[in-house]
Amino acid sequence: MIPVAYFIHNLNTGGAERHLLMIFRHLDRRRFRPILFCLGDGRQRTLYEELRSLTVETVNIGFPNRWTSPQALIKTLNTATMLHRRKVRIVHGYLFEGNLIGALAGRMAGIPVVIGSKRSFDHYRRLRRLACRFNTAMVTRVTANSRSVEEFVLRQEPESRGKIVVIPNGIDICPVRNRSAQDRAKWHIPPEAPVVGTVARFFWKKNYPCFLDMAVKVLAKRPDAYFIAIGDGPQLPQMQKKALELGLEDRMVFTGWQKQPEERLLRLFDVYVCTSVIEGMSNAMLEAMAQSLPVVATAVGGNTEVVSRQETGYLVASDDPDALAAAVIELLDDPKRRLSMGKAGRRKVCALFNSREMVHKLESLYEDLLSQKGVS
């Protein structure tokens, strides 16, 4: 088996972390042996137990917060030694720190194939921007999860030209779940009330204030509606406070972090909403579509590649709660349209965004690059 080292900052519940779990579930273990290098301490994070169940070796590096410090250089050298001892042949980095440290340690260890990844539209200040360009110059290839991200990277990092490979996100396709009276009762939602929901970290990119403003406007037309937000993150207390200020305390449910929400809580929704201001490609939205939910999303980044206008949902301008509310109300008022859009969305995800296809494309990339380097 060929050892493949994956680098990421930590194991918080985010898109990149869940993406790695998909890879570990489906990577051909007869050909590749995944090793996860966690720059922090993955044992203290929410996804650690899921990772353990997938029998992936995990190395907790304990990297210092200041990646420019002398201690960081020592940790990078030690990491390079660990890569060499494990006979790693491919390094694949994720997010800023994982990309940078993975590439540096990989090059120090003489790893033949070093890959970076780009998954969003992050605008960095001068030092980090220079680090990104340096990183891109070091790697063999860069994976991007959408064409929109590819275009952004080409503008920001000219060194990436000719190196980017677009591999869209993929998810495990679950059976469509029926409504659960028990789950509704748990969250104090009446059996027939329409539910508008979202799944995302409480972080500025997801624009939760817009979701709450939209909820107020929907309730003005559909006072029977309820709203669910699944996830955790640094802005959760702030959004809970804002919901109280807007008078949403009886209609807004904050569930906190939930393990595998696609298997249970998504079945409570009638409409899925994505209010992101930037978005590479949302795994949560793909999971909602796979559950036959119509989508109302902001027309940013990879959202425009996933949502087919008027077919699987609606795309509206970013940070426009009026437009979001109008689209949600239209769907709540038209059950037949909700049903047809939901079915179309599931067909699209099953065909284009399933996890096995994603991992197959990644394995093909690994094989091609190893072949070019003369590594078998």
C-alpha cells in the first residue's frame, strides 16, 4: 500500500474535516494507506471518534500557534522525519496551515507528490498571501472543489496556472428519510408546521444574521413557520441573542452540533436555506438536496454550480433577506413545486456529487502523479 499523508489544522466540524472523513471511508485501502497529520490535538475535537472508527492512523503534531516561530521550524523538521520514516509517497494538505506545513515537510522529506487544496475564497493579508503563493509554487498539484474556486485561485496565485485540478465535493447518498413526529416533538414543533432550516458553522462566512432577518420576514407572511439552525461555532451565542431581540425565541431552534444531521434532522425540513457570503461548495447543501429538499441559496461561489435555477431551487443575491424570504415563501406556498424541485435536486446530487465518484477522481489523480514521478 502507498502511504498518503493528509495535513489539516484540527478536527473541528467543518466542510474540510467532513470531506476528509468521506475520503477515509471510501479510499481503496488495497492501494492506499491514509495517515492524518493533525497540526493541533485532534483528540480534543468533535470528529475524533468518527476518525478512530475508520482505523486511520492519526499523528498529533502539537504545532505552535505562531507558524513563523523557531519552534514551528523545529516541528516542521520533526514532521518531515516522520514522513520519511513512514515512507510516505503523497502529501495532501487542507486549509491554510495544512497546505503550508504539509508542503514544507513534504519537500524537506523528499516526498515525490505534494498536493495542496483550495476550498473557499479566503482573502489573506500580505504575509499569509505571500505564504499561499510560496506554497502553490512548491506543490505538484492543487485540488479545487469548484470551478469558481479555481477561477479565484488563478487570479490570486498566478503560480497555480497549469496545476489546478477541479474535483467537486461528494457526499454519501442516504435514503430519503420520512418525517419524524418524535423529532418534531423534541424541538416543540407542531406536526404540520412548515420548517425552514440550515446546517452550518456559526461563522461570519455563513451570514447567520441574514438567516434570522429572513425568518422575521417569512413569519410576516407565514406565521405558522418554524426555523432550525444545526451547528456550532464562535457566533452561536451572538445569534441566540439576536434571535431573542427579533422575537424569534418561540420559532427559532438552535440544535447545536449534531452527529450526522443528514440521517435525522434534515427530514424535519421543508426548505433548505444557505445564506453564505462566500462558499466553495457546501457539503451540507448537497446533503439537503440528497434528502429531496428544495434549496434557496445565495448566488456565490460553488452554489451556482450546484443549484439549478428554477429546477432544484432558487439563487438570490448575497446578503438580501428580502429576496431569500420571497423565495422561501413561494416554496412554502407551493407544495408541488417543493416536491418537484426536491426530486430534481436528489437526482443531480446522486449523478454528480456522490462521494464514491469524488474519491475515484482523487485516486486517479494520485495514480497519474505517481506514474509521472516513476513511483509504483
